[in-house]
Amino acid sequence: MGFMEEFVANRDAEQLMKSNAAYLSTLQTRVENINGLEATIEELSDDELAAKTVEFRSRIANGEDVNGKLLEEAFAVVREAAWRVLEQRHYDVQLLGGLILHDGRLAEMATGEGKTLVSTLPCYVNALINRGPAMVITVNDYLARRDMEKMGQVHRYLGLTVGLIQAGMKEEERRKAYACDVVYVTNAELGFDYLRDHLALSPAQTVLPPLNAEGKFDAVLPVVIADDMSGMKKDEVVSFLNVAVEEIFNAKVEELEKKAKADGRAPGSLARSANYITLVSMDNAWSDHLQNMENLKENVFLRKYQNLDPADEYKRESLALFEGLLDKMRLNTIYSLWQSLSPVGAPQPTNG
């Protein structure tokens, strides 16, 4: 890195640190306000504490800003509920994490700092808004069930409904779970439920909350990533996704082939269409790849001014381009097949 680049980078980092410190200072004031409510909340009976959920929803329905005083009261209520149900009390740093997540920002917490307990705070507040379920997304079925069974007690104590999505569930079970105030689900199950809904032939076959005409949720679903994902291996994830997408595609082809046969149309047309789409997608991606290779040839010699060997750079980048080509072929093919199998008028996924 040159002198100017390093200077600019350091200035950017300095400004970022100042901005972050000011933001945390604002949140610290809110933490102190939450702590100030603790004595009052402790005096409430179990019924009075649970009734706070009805009160909060009424105040929101009457136009009160959920990000105002109500937010601090709701956090204080959740902290007291967690203590009564689990004998776990949110520390100040966990209140900070909850406020950051509620703000739609990332909160990085180390193992043992209580990410799972933190998730109860923003989930409860966002579940009050009645704009769809608050979703706690984690990486496997075990963690989703574990967190639902433990942290779900806090939400149920406060009068919220809690759902769980697991692999192998039927459509009706999934639909019922997604209708709850708080839903515990894995990233894979949520992703493929979204995919299946886009391939559904009618709204009755969908499981997620209703989409609008543009294929989007009417409100942004609050999401909390509750557990560490560093243990996932890329090859395992890619293998799972490939198998799952193939299963979904084959099932949809079989379903539409049966319908075509019932309507008296020639069988095998979908398979032939899929082959054609695959070839076109591969051809388009290959044409783009050839152009990228030409651009690389024209520009790689400039690397010598950076004390780099143009030949070595060409080998390295051409390999990266080829790997990118394979990924692009797969993605473009899946996206095109997805669109071709979606019923007319159904919401379409966003490409990229």
C-alpha cells in the first residue's frame, strides 16, 4: 500500500472509530434508561408483566413510535421475564447488542457473551409490530430447536406465539409455524421455503407470509443471526445446495409433466426446454468469459509497474476467471430455469 492510500485508509478508520464511539455513547444512554426502569418492572406480578405485551401493541397501534420510550420499556420487560423464567439476566453489554440489532446493524459477540439471550430483546420488540414474524435464523436444526425450547419460554411467558421450522416438515406444519410471532429457523430451510414458494402453482401451496404484487414482503422481516457460523465448510454447503435445488427442480418438472399429460400435451417438453435453457445460459456465460480473457490480456502487462510478473498474474487471474465462469453458468442456469417454471403472474426472484 502506497503512502497516500495508507494515509486515506487511516483517516477513514479514524473517522469510523469516532462515529462508532458516538453511536455507542447514544446507546449507553438508552441502557441507563432501561436500568432505571428495572426497580419498577420488578414490582409487577406475572400477570401484570405479561399484560405489558397487550399494552405495547395498543400503544403502537395508536401511533406511538416503537423506537422511543416504548423500546426501553420493552427491553426492561424482556430482561425481567428472562430472569423469572430462565434465571438469566441481560447484562448491559447484552442490552447494547440488542439495541444494535434492533437498529438493523451487525453486533459481533464472542462465544460465551450470550448471543442467544441477546436475540430475545429485538425479537420481542419487532414481534409487537404485527408486520410478520420476527425470525431467529441459525445454521442447523439442533440449534434452532435448542434456542426455541429455551428462549421461546421468554416469549411465551410474555404472551407471544413461538414457531419452529425443521427439515422434513409438511407444508401445513410450516405454514402454521411461520404464522407465529417469533419463528426459529435455519438459513437453509428459510431459503428453500422461499424458493419453493416461488415455484408454487397457487398461493395455497405457499408457506411463508403473503407477498405483495412485486414479490416482496409487505414489511421487512426482522432477522437475528443467533449463533456462530464459522464451523460451516464451504464444500458441505455447496453440496447441500446443489442436491436440494436439483430435488426441487425435479419435483416441479414431474408435477408439471403430469399436468401436461392430463391436458393432452406431449410429454418431455419441459425436459427439452430445460436442456435448451441450460445450453443458452452456458453459451452466454462463455461469451462473456472470452471477452473478460481478452481484457485481461490487454491489461495484465501493467502489473510490471507494481513489480509483479505479468505471466504469473495472468495465470492466477485466468484461473480465477474460469472458476467464476463455472459459478456463473450454474447461477444463470438455475435462475433461468426458476423463471421458466414459475407460473404466469407469480412473483419473480431478483437476479443478483
